[in-house]
Amino acid sequence: MINSKRTDLMKEEILLISDLHVMSYWGLIHPEYVAKDIRTGKRDVQYVMNEPQTFSWDHWQDMARQCRNVSAILVNGDVIDGVNRHNVGAVCNNDPMEQCKMSAMLLEMLPNDVPMYVTKGTGYHSGDEFIAEQVVSELLDISYADEGIIEECGIRIFANHYSPHAQYKAAALERKINQVAAAEKYYGKIDVLVRSHNHAFSATMTTDHLAVMTPGWQHKTPYAIDKDLITPSDIGYVKLIIEDNQLITVDRRGVVKSPFCCQVMKW
């Protein structure tokens, strides 16, 4: 269990982000990061951003400006693209450590005087023996867990990265709420359930619970085309707004639809 207490304000915000897929051709990169050249060993390689990377980078900078006053940050998995067997060769640099260092550089743009939590992502991105999120947590000295209960701003959040791809995402979230409700004798009362992995925003609410599926930062990939995932990615972030430790709402103004769908074929 991850635990931090900060309930002195009447209204607080918790930033929720996930699925950065750092160094993916369709994900996030930091244009100022200088990587090591695998041929010479010298750290003198910088990357020129393509259109999807530029779109995500611009929105990331906007998030950093808009979220200066958050009380806590949750990074819910897939901080790098890793050695991704689904999109082989689709990364700027296939060294997971270089990807982790760039990911840490991006996260350093966010407030560093508030608690930041990170959970494990998908195995084929994050790794099994080399767990990217754990490495990033050590680079930044932040809290890591495979999955975790986070006590912040007077509420309890159950965070786990994985959620299976589903056409009806709100219904999938409601099923998860029912599972968590049935397990509260083990976990205690849970206020908010956070899931990710789908690169899509959704939220649903019952009498006692709120569930949120976070957007990502990666645009449509060749793997998504192979799997016939038609809907473009949701790019960005959401915030939980907590008032008087009781009223919890979701601010989705940081979510934008990816403009990169498929090629238009012309004769």
C-alpha cells in the first residue's frame, strides 16, 4: 500500500496520466534529450520529432503549464514503449534504459514538490525482469508498486494499469467496480478505481464508487491497425477534483482526440 497524507486544502486535484510510450514513433519524446550513440558510446544523439510526436509533446507542455497546482500525481503504467514485440523496430532507441531516462526527464517537467506514484505497465512494454516503471521511480525517487492503493486528499484510489480492450468501456469499468466492491473486505473502502492501457478516456460512477480509464500519449500504431482498432487514440490527461474530502469529480478538459487516423488514398 502506498500512503501519503495531505488533506489541508478544501479543494484539491490529483493528476492522472498513463501510457507515455516514450521513444515510440507514435508516442512521446523529449526533443532536448541527448542519447548515447550505440556505435561510439558517446552521448551526442538527439531526435527530430515527427508529426505524432510533436502533437504529443505540445500537449505535454500544455499539461505541465495547466497542472502546476495539483496535490498529487499518478502515472499508471507504460512509461516507455520498451522492446515492443508487437511493433518491432518502431522506437527511436531500443535501449530500455535510455527510454527510462527520457521518461524521467519528461516527468521532471511536472511539479516535484508533491507525491508522485507510478504503477507497472504491460509486460511487453515495461519488461518482466527489467521493470521500466520501477527504474523510473528510482531515477526520480518516487513511489512504485505493481498495483497500489493510494491514500491522498482524503480519498483511497485503487490503481492498476491493465484493462482489456473493450468496445463498451464504461460497461467494462462498471464490471471492475463490482469486483472491487466485492473485495472491499480485503482492501477496505475504495473511492476511485483507475485503469489504463486502452489509450481512451472513459468514466463511470455508482452510488459508492468512481472508475476512470485514462487516456494515453501514443497515437494509432501499426499494431492497432492490425487489430482493427478503428477509433483514434485519446491523448492527454485527466484530473480528479476533490472537495471537502467527499465530492469527487473528473476534469476531462485535458483529453484531446488524436488527429492521426489512417492515410487517405487518392488516385
